[in-house]
Amino acid sequence: MLDYNALMAVSAVIREGSFEGAARKLNITASAVSQRIRGYEDRLGALLVIRGQPCRPTDLGQALVTHLDKVCLLEAEIPHLSHASGFLLQSEITLRIAVNADSLATWFPGAISRFATETAICLDLLVEDETCTADRLRAGEVTAAITAQAEPIPGYKSVHLGKMQYVACATPDFAASYFSNGGTVAEFRDAPCICFDRDDALEARWLYDLHKIALPSRIHYIPSTQGFLDFTLKNVGWGLQPLALVDKYLSQGNLIEVIPDHRITVDLYWVIPRMNSKLLNDLTIHLKNECVKHFWFDRSVGNYTV
């Protein structure tokens, strides 16, 4: 039988990164946290936590914490059960979600805030590129994810949320300096480009679709949605921006589309475990309804989907 009190200690150490942080979270001493984990590891004959700065889970430790997260969700829907069982006496439920930075900077806070307030859940967000968030699910590091990957993940179900539209932007001054001929192959090979990080393929896909060429040698990597926008506004380079974020700058003339009407739409999916959780099901319906209001759809001719 699983020792849920010990698993709570394992989870707290992994999430807080240290035994001291786990002690504060659980309102017990660091020594008590260590004794719970060490005793359970001795009984299992296997390590659950790799001690370090920060502490990390072993594969078994991560698998058990993932199981604990699911149990917490289910018990939260039968409040008297946790008190009767004596296993999980948490005062709150924390939902760990992997979310891409562009969603976090645009539609996601407005979409989830009311739900989090009404249900009294706590959010623990892991920010990742939308092409990598599903990997966090596979590793058991999060309970749910916003992802651009449509491929099914064993044990999880995927709900299509909508299409997030991106536009290639630069300031008028930058465009005048580098794209005076309308954005030729030679101009794009010379103009510095901004990418989110090395996992970000949007600019490469956009440019290849336009001119069948690779990105230029001069690339700035700015791993922040707001920072990406700020550097674009400072004439550092051109790059693809979420329309939801830059629509006002386009309207005001602070930014222009480098090639008008040549845009990308990225399909986003909400992926959750295949379990009978009313909380997750309600959240899924809530996000789907909110996305109808918050996504910018691109229906013009010539656009394509990543």
C-alpha cells in the first residue's frame, strides 16, 4: 500500500526544490521530511529523491508524484474522503500546467483566473515552448498542458482549443532600412531576425514558405514574449508576434507587417489525463468556451497552419 504521507513529503521536496522548502510547505521540520522520505525509500528499496540544489526526482519518484497529483484531484471532489482516510490533509489543490509563453502573455491569464478563483485551486505554471510542453506531460512533471502537438499521448486526451495567429513584424524604421524593396531574398538574408529560443521554428517556417530560404546568420534569441516585443520595438530585428499581443501596435503604426497578409496560425491543444475528474472536465469546458472569445482566427487566402 502506498504511503501517502511520505509521498506528500516527496512531492513537496521536488516542487519546492529543497527539504527546507518542503518543511515550510508541510508545516513540519526538515528533519521530519527527511525521515519520512528516507523511511519510505528503505521500505521500497529504491531512491525517490536525488539530493542536490535543487533536489530532483528519480524516475520512480516522479511516477509516484504524478500518481499523487491524480489522487489529490479525485479526493478534492469528495472532501470528506481525505479527512476520513487520513492520507491527504492539504488545504488546497495545486494544478501544475505547462503553458507556452505566448499564451501566458495573451489569453491564458484571463481565461483561467476566474476558474482558479471560483474553485480555490492554486496554479503552478511551467513555461515552455508550445512544441515542448507535451514533453513535460510525458515526463510526469505536470498534470495538464497547452501544446501545439496534435499527436496523442498514451493515457491523456487532447482537446483542440483554437488557432493562435502570428504576424511578422518590424518597426517602420527597421523596414525602411532593411526591406526598402519589399522584402526580397537578399534583404531577408541581410536583415537581423529575432527568435524566442532555439526550439522556436516559427520564423524559419515563415521565411521558408515565403522565399524557400533559411534564417539569416544574424539571429537574436529573446526567451520572453514581452522582451521579444520590446526588442522589436527598439529596431533590433524582425520577428513573428502573436496578433493578440501586437494588434494595438499595428493599429497605432508603431509596428508594421513585414509582408502583409503572410501569416501563420498555430493550433493549440489542451491535454489532460484520461481520468474521471470533474475539476479537470469543468476546466476543459471553461477554457474551450473562453478561447472562442480570446483567439484570433486567420481565415484569409494564402495563410497556412503550422
